[in-house]
Amino acid sequence: MAKPLTVQSDKTMLLEVDNPEFEACRDLISKFAELEKSPEYMHTYRISPLSLWNAASIKMTADEIIDGLVQFARYSVPKNVINEVREQISRYGKVKLVKEESGELYIISNEAGFITEIANNRAVQPFVDGMEGDKIRIKKEYRGHIKQALIKIGFPVEDLAGYDEGNKYPFNLRPVTKGGIKFGMRDYQRASVEAFHAGGRNEGGSGVVVLPCGAGKTIVGMGVMQIVGAETLILVTNTLSIRQWRNEILDKTDIPESDIGEYSGELKEIKPITIATYNILTHRKKKGGDFTHFHIFSANNWGLIVYDEVHLLPAPVFRMTSELQAKRRLGLTATLVREDGLEEDVFSLIGPKKYDVPWKELEAKSWIAEANCVEIRVPMEDDLRMRYSVADDREKFRLASENPEKLRAIDYILKKHASNNILVIGQYINQLEEISQKFKIPLITGKTPLPERQELYQAFRSGQIKQLVVSKVANFSIDLPDANIAIQVSGTFGSRQEEAQRLGRILRPKSNDNTAIFYSLISRDTNEERFGQNRQLFLTEQGYEYEIYTLDQFKETVPEEALK
């Protein structure tokens, strides 16, 4: 039987979908390569230095990778690919940043050639304080900058310079939540905490834990806070996330409410455990001015900084983080994909990937809901098709996204799943308002006041309302455990991270039927189809398949009595 993988000398790999070994091969190569395309029959992956360094950071060896390639490859693996794997895997950890008893920082390596090359590189020289024998002394204030510079020239640094312990703040996780439910960390949550902490050694203490939405990233965050036992700054995407983190901490730890501070547009509290939004950190009074609230990073002697949804970290916070390398840093995310291409900065400034678990593995154990992905391709009326044909690319995308025929598709889905808990998610407010009015479903946008948002989310959780229309504000950090149908009517061009976040809204484990359906509505024969394929890359890599229907085909799946 033919093997499923073709490894090419340009470091791309073609994986045949219709092959019995497809899943086993995909599970292996997704650990050290990035998915680039995923049409029906052949997926394209690419091996890059960064993908290999992330594999090395979770202790994957060159031999494991090469043996896997040989096992699944249809033809012999090109020698240059084998050499690249060995070279890049060996580079991770070859260059180390250490602190000596004197307090000075040094770059060291067993490879004398590396030290000579680094010392003579112009990008590095602004951060260097001189050579001492076979090591390079670094200016202390540039610990983050040197790591950024080195990764760009192909030297991923293992930072062993240690951390300031910060102010001590011990607390306990509750064996029973405040709500009276037995509580304990799941095996993968405990494993991710231990992988990050590394027994308190300098090898641990900074890095990213990658888990799907609904898998309990907040619990991992609390587990790390507890094992570190120090005052903590938690950075989150919005004020609603602050409240959710606060509620989780109060429910599952013995931290008193008086020790938890909120730092947002509404409140400016600094407490032993402080939760702040990225928005407040990037606020400045005038364009080009100073960031008004960056002092929060030095307001307390923090022992840990937690970056929630690290794939959304704004560039100014990266700049500040480059000066916080003596603090332990935990990134939490469902995907390392960043639309701005700053994955290298996550690696060098927050830290490498410390723990990752395939979504399908958690689904198989019922830790997250079993999800089916369905794409419905809707037609365009002739008048709209004519407007579309003469529009520029951006306008084409908007016209395709707001195609009124999508209302028919929503109608069929609502009728098919009348008893389910449904979220309709979209990008364009006019479109969402029309959906809300036509189907008489409450709408939440960025302009919805926070108390009203919380009221509607609570009504949805309690079953008082079964359907909600939500804008981009619902892409992340919203806890709606019983939502089991999501209808994506429009999105941000080809954003893979958005696709992952939106599926995540329905992945929390269900109390009854632990299944969920993620519908994407796409206008046929438009650029929305092309962007849709890119959006689906990340979920395809995680093992999800998209069933594709035309609108008429989908209508046939709706029970006749529901259509009356």
C-alpha cells in the first residue's frame, strides 16, 4: 500500500487525505510543521526553523522527526530536509543566556563558531557589553532585545538566566468549588502546569501552553499561579474576561475577593492578584504619545505575568515584555498562529511552546465537545452578482459576506435545530442587526453596555433564551457551556485564529449530548470561498473535516414539518 506523505526538497510536504495512514501521519507532522493548504485530497505542510524549534522545546528529537518522515514517506526523504531537521533541532539550546554569581548576563555556547558569528553580527552588537574569553557579556536591560535579535538570525536562545521571585503570595486550590462541585485538575492540565514550571528550575518559568477553547486554560493559569506562589499580573482581552477570571479564581481557590484587583477602563485597582486588559495597557492620550498605564508592570513586585489569548498580544505589550524577562511569563492560547506574523516574538519574549495537546485527543476523552464542521455555500441574486463583478477586492469580500441569501440558510438552520442553544456570529454590524430583527434574536455588539451583555449571557446560560446574535466581541473569552450550534455568517478575511476561537465557543463539554455543530455560510464562486479555505487551515490541522453543502442540498436535510 502506498504511503501517504511526499516530502519535497523545498521543505514542503504533501499529505494524501484519502489514505488509511492519513490521521496517524497528520498527528505526527503537525508537531513540527505548519499546514499551508488543505483542499479536499492533498494537504500541504511546510517545515520551518520556528516549527522545528517549537518541536525541540517540547523535547521532540531530530531522530523522532526523521524516523516519522521515513515511516510515512512514499519516496525517499531528501537529504537536505534531513540535514535541515538535524541542524535546526540541534540549534535549540546550543546558545544559552545565563546569569553568573556577579549578576552579569552572558551568551554562552559549546560551539565556538556560534559565539564568533554572534559577536560579529551587527543586529546583536547594540546589546553587547563586550567579550570575555569564549562568552559574550550582555547589557542587562536588553535581555529580551538580544533574544529577539538572535532568533531573527537563526539562533533560538535557551534563557537560563533565572527569575526574580517577586512578592510571595501562597494560596490553595479548593478540593470542592464554592458552588459545591468536586474539583481537581485533569491530567493534561496538571501536565501542562508541570511542563511550564519544570520543578522551579531555570529551564521552566517562561513559555506557552496551547490548549483548545473549553479545555480549561484558566484552570492551567491558576495551577501555575499556585505552584509559583507569588503576586501575579494577568493580562486579558476585555473587561468581561476580567470578570470571568475573577469568578473562576473565587470559585476554585481560597484567594479572598479583597486580594483580586481589576485594572480596566472602569477601575484602576492594584492588588496581589491583578487582572488587566490589553486595551488599557495600549491606551495613550495622543497618537505617538506615551502609554498611560504601562506603569502597571512595575506597580507591584510581580512573580508571574499571565498572558491570556497570547496570539492576540498587541505589539506595544511585546515591547514592554522585552524588558520583563526577569519575570516568569505564561502564555495561554488555543493557537500559536498570529495574523501579524509575530510568532517569533512570542517564542523569544514569552517563551517557547511548553505543552500542546491535539484537540481530537481531548474530544475522544470527552474533555471537550465532539464537533462537526459544516460549510453551506449560498447563491447570489443576479443584481448582487453584477455589483460583485465590478467591485474591488475589499468590496467584493463585503458584498459576499453580507449576501442576503444567507438569511435563508440561517432560517433553515434555526428550523433544523429549534431546540438547541445557538450562537450566530458575524463581522458586519448591519448584517447582524438585520438577522437580529428578522429572527427576533437578541444582539450583542461592542456597543452593548457591559451590564446588558452580562444579563444576556446569563439568560442564555440559564436557558431563558436559546439564541444569541454576537459580533466579534464573542470571538474569545466567553463562557457559554451549553452553546452547541454556532452559525458563522461572516468573518475577518482569512483569519485562522478567528476560526479556531469561534469553534471554541461551542467546544465546552455538554451536560447531556456532548456534540456540537459549527456552520460557516459562504457565498458561492466568490473570494469569500478562497478566504474560507484559508480560515479552515488551523481546524483541518487539528483533525476537523468540513462537510460541504449547497443551500438546496442543506434544505433537504431539514425535516419537512420544520419547514412548514
